[in-house]
Amino acid sequence: MEIDRRIRAKEFMLLLAIGKDKFYAMVNSGNIKQPVRLSEKDVFWYSSYVKNKVEEHKTESDMIAHT
């Protein structure tokens, strides 16, 4: 059994190679789903979801770079 580790916002932003403003704009627009909240300040996303979003973002970035 594989444990799905927790990814915090800072690491998620690094993996996507985007800044804080763009990241939270994506969360607010629904492009990135709302995080799991353990408390007001303790939030995270599961690594399986993050991996999928990073792959989507990488594909979109590649398409933009090739046009």
C-alpha cells in the first residue's frame, strides 16, 4: 500500500514553477481544487492530485511554448 503524502502550497507552487499570485488565482478560479483543511492555517493537497496538475500544467506550458 502506498501512502499519498501531503503537499503544502509552497511546494505545490515550486512544482508548478509559478508564483503565489498566479497559484492562488488558479485556486480561486477552480483550476486547482480547494485544499484539504485540517484547520484555518493547516491546508494541503494529496500528492496524487498534485502530480496530475503538474503534468497538466507542463503540457499546457509546452503547447504555449510551441505556438
